[in-house]
Amino acid sequence: MIIRKNECTENQQAFRMELDTGWILQCLQNVCLFAAIVLCYRETVRAARNEWQRTILLGLLFGAGAAIGTMLPVVLAGKQAMDAGLLPIALSAVFGGPLATIITTIIAGFFRLVGHAHGYAHVTEALVASAVGIGFAFLHRRRQAPITTAALALLGLSMALAGGLGALVAHRDVAETAPVVFAVFVLGNGLGGTIILGAMLRREDAILARERAHAQESKMLDAVLESMSDGLLAVDTNGKFLVFNRPAQEMLGDWRGDKLESWLKNYKRFHLDGVTPVATEELALPRALRGLETNDLNVVVRGPSRPDGFVVSVNGRPLRDDEGNVVAGITVVRDVSELISAQKRLAESEAALKQSEERYALAFEGAYDGLWDWDLRTGKLFWSGRCMEMLGYPPDTNLSGRMQNNDWWQSLVHPDDLPATLRALQDCLSGSARSFAIEYRLRRLDGSYCWVSDRGAVIRDEDGRPYRAAGSLTDISARKLAEQHRRMLQDQLQQTQKVEALGTLAGGIAHDINNTLIPIIGAVDMLLLDAPKDSELSEELRDVMSAALKVKELVRQILAFSRDEGSERCIVDMTAEIASTLRMLRAMVPATIALDMDVRAAQLNCKINQTQIHQVIMNLVSNAVGAIGPNRGAVRVTLDQVELEDSTAITGQEVEPGSFCRISVVDTGPGISPDVKARLFDPFFTTKPVGEGTGLGLSVVQGIVRDHGGFVLVDNEPGQGARFDVHFPLVEQKPAMDAVA
């Protein structure tokens, strides 16, 4: 946008008589230029595939607009002219970015340089407009505020003032027309043109944003429709399918390009008898277009993909506009063939079960085992002669009074077996189980107990309520005696084979643990990449990674143990290693138990396997916490240095004299009894209940310590807690950086 003397006087002299009216036509030309820029802006943004394409194309567009604007000046009666060449340059920074402005400035500068006598002055005007536009866009984006009319006015005023001053400096012969320059150049062309063109481009941006949002919503809707398990169909009042999603295509075929009328005519639909056709007006889509709803209409459909037919459940609803007029019909189709087949199979199974139960009841009298029959409505319990014989009564004992009651049977069951027996019976009565089979002991007439196998079932009425229970009793005392003898022999054999089997068992378990560790280590590694350095989260993640790697090393050692291989050792700082282990153990220690660490020596370096040391501390602390139990107490881990001058002082353990790192684990529990202390390190010996301990913890600790050339001492005072002292040989070398980490 410039103001200049008419530089082509020879060509314009012929049109001097037209100056009073020609500027109107010239203004219309610039308006057309604005409209062309706006239209091309819309299509350019739509066509761009990425941000780079958009920037380059907009730079070319605004550059072409600036060049054409330079060639379409508006000549006023006072021989002054103005053009719209600077407007696209300034606005390119706002709507295209700095790179687009640079491209625009290069194109506009070239045309100004070759098209005017004072080419360099006009290039300067383009550079000024470019700088003003880029500066304005930078400040505006930094504020993160929308582009308002006031902002466009400020941009136009700034650009016009800068350009107008440049024009007056470049054309000193027209300096006397400065008021005209201000009125025309600043207010008219700069301020008005920027507001008009900027507002039009801003409107196009809003339209394009709505189009993108609408397209995104359409994609999301399409994804939802395609991910549905049910078929969804929608048709407008003209019979055109608006929606025909993937499940609907799989069930009914692809009819998206056809009319509803064609689909209704060519598709075969029948009632559930599979013979009687369904009238077209009864189907869900036609009913929905008539404003009617359809609920759970089951129809047999035969299509190209499934000519034998399948059952679908159809639900239909009309779609209405704001005035209540039907504009479309919507139908949801669900394949219920498998459901109906399953219901049929269930009914057949229940009928067969009822027949089997009745047949079983009729076989009572012919069975050799003892039989019982319990009438749940009256509470009376029948025992066959064989049952009475098992209990030490004469077979012809007359049942009467209390012996016909269920409470009498419960009084005969051994107290240790009664809870499990009643639970199995209750599960069957409540319907959780169809039948029950349980073994328990019954008291005989002489007070001794016999083992019986009790198998029974419950018979229910049509409403599902139990009204009868029946079963059989088998005397299995001889079998139980044989099993007990066999278990004794097996226990003896297993005790001799346990140690040998540990290697094979450890290998299998280690492989499973290793497979579980792989995703854990991978996930923590990725989280460490995203976590801020030196943060609390990063430190905790490193602790988790350290623990996982130690477990991984433990797995490797277990595998090495199963293959009779050694384990890798490195020199580590025992203080840091034990502190790291205790930091991870704190979360597993109950809040009622304090876990403390006391270090009494400065440098404690040992050549150890880190995973095995972690296992030693874990076992000792876990035993200490278990000894305290639910009571309040404390566990203290102390590290110091001791000197061993005479190896014979350690009874039963071969140790070389020297300096040792002593790790003491002291608890405030009840202590250890002398008989238990004598067997502390025996494999498979444990004082915990069955299922809660393996008896391998302390034996593994002793094995690890001895393998490292150390020894274990136990100090105990019943009633005042226990103390385990673990000793590892010290070395003079310093730990490597990776071992410390």
C-alpha cells in the first residue's frame, strides 16, 4: 500500500479527464482482489495436507495478492495514488506465520523493484509492512487472545503510519500533501483496508475451524458406529440409508447404495416359525418412518451370507425434528441365534437332570451302600439298614424320635470335619452346586469313628426351591487306613528327594518369574525416561528398577543353581546396599513395627552377590517381623566391623581369620526356645502354620553366607527377642560405580 506521484505520466495523460470518476472502478478492482484472496485462502487451507504446505501456499497466495495490489492503484483527483499492495504482507504474518510473510515479502518486493522508478523505496515499504506484521503477530500470539476488530485496526494503523512516513520520505515532492496522505493512506487504505480484509479472513478461519470440528465429530461418530457389536440402520423419509454400520453389513449384507424399498423387496424375513413371511409394514424401519416404535421383535432373516436363516432381535425408533415431524427411522439389530439355542439347550439339560435324579432316587433300595433320604419340608431323615450297620447299630434298628432328625446326624460327625461338611451341604441346598461329595468321620455306637464317603444331591420343585435331598454313604475306613500308611511311606521318600527336586522346581519357577519381570522392567524403564531427573518420582522409580533387577539376578542365580553354576559377585558398599534394601522393605513392614538402621563403621566393602544379600536381609527382617506379630515392636539392623583372630572360635563353621562386616538383625519378639534354636537352619523346618512357611528361609541364608566365606551367629534370650549376626569378609578394594548405583 503506497502513495506516489503518478510515475507513468505518459500513459496516464490520456486519462486525466477520467480521474474524477475512475477511482470508483479502481476501488472495485481492489474489492475484487480482496474477495479473490479470501476465496483462495479458504481453498488453500483446505487443500494443505500439513502445516508446512499450508505456510508455503499461504505465502504464495498473499505474495500474489500483494503483487496484484501493487498493479491496481487507486488514482485520486489530486494526482495521488494508493494501492493495496502492503495489506497482504502485513496480514500474512497474522494468518500465515513468519515464513509465509517472508515468502510474501520476497514476491511483493520483486514486483515493486521492477515495476516502479523508485523501486528501492517501495521495497523498503514492503519490508516495513513485513516487520510490522511479524511483530504484531508475535505479540498477539504471546497474549494468546483471539483476533478482534480493534486488533486489526491497530495493525492497520501501525502499518499505514510506518508506510506513509516512508512514502513521504521517498517522495519529498508530495510532502505538501501530507494531510491528504493521512486521510487517504492512513485512514482510508491502511485502517479501512486492513479491517475489511482481516475481518473477512478471520471469518474464513472460523468457518474452517467449524468444518474441522464437524469432520472430527463425524470421524468419532463413524468409529463408534463401526465398533458397535449390534447392527445400526438409519433411513430418511426418501428411503435413503443414512447409516448402515459394519455389524449390520455382516448380518444383512451391504445395502448402503440401495434404497429402502429395494432392500425390503429383496430380503427374506419370516416369523419365528421360519415359514410365515413378515409383512413389510410390520418391520421396524417402516414402522419408525410412520412414527411407531418396535421393541424386541424377533425375526428369522435369510440373506446371501446365511441362507439357512438366523434369528435377530429388532428395536426401532423414529427420529423427529424440533417440530415433531419424523425425519428418519433408526433400527438396532442384534443376532440372538446363539442366545435362543443356549436357552433351548438349558431347558433340555434341566429336563434330563430331573429325570436322572428321579432314576437315582428309585435305585436307593437296590444299592449296597448305605442310603439316606432327607425330607426338607418335614425335617425327617431316613437311614437305611446299611447306614445303621456302619454306625454299629443292628440293621433292623427302628428309627424314632431324635434319630430321625438332622441334628442327630450332626452330633455324630467328628468336630474337625463338621464345618466343611455343613458347608458342602449348604452350597448344594442354596443352589451353588448341583450335588456334593465329601468324606468325613462318623461316631459309632462304641464311641470310635469310621470314615465314610457321602455323595448326595438336592431335588427342587418347579419354582427352584429344594424339597428333598438324598444320597449314599460308603464305609471307606479300610481305604483311609491304607492311604495313611501310604502317605507315611511317601513322606519318607519325599523328605529324601526334596533337596534333589529343588533344582528342577527352581528352574521352572524362575522362568515364570522372569517372564513376569520383562514387562515390569520395560514399563519402569519407559517411566524413567519421562520422569523429571532428580525428582522424588525418579528416585522411587530407580528403587523399583533396582528391586526388579535384583529379582532378575535372583532368577538368574536360581537358574544357575538348577544347572549347578556359580553366581557373579562384585565389590559393593554394604552400607548403601543394606540401606537400599531396607528402604524397599519399609512398605511391607506393619505400621506397628519400627524398622531402624544403625551404621557404626565408615567403609564396609564386601565382594558379594547383590541379589543374594538382598535375599538374606529380606529373610531375616521378615522372620523378625513375623516373630513380633500383631504386637508393637521394633526391628533394628546394625552394621559394624569386627576382627576374627581365631577361626576355631566359630563352632561348626570353617572360617578364615580376618576383618568382617557384621550385619545384626535384632527384634523385640518373644525370642526362640532352645529346642527350636537347635533346628533353626534345618531345611524345611518351620514353626509357622501349614501353608504359611516353607522352612527354607534360614537354611538359604546360611548357605549364602557360607558360600561367601562368612558365618552366622544366633543370640537369644526367651522373652527378650532374638539377634542374628551375619558376617561377610571385608575387602580393601573400592566398589565400582555401577555396583554402588
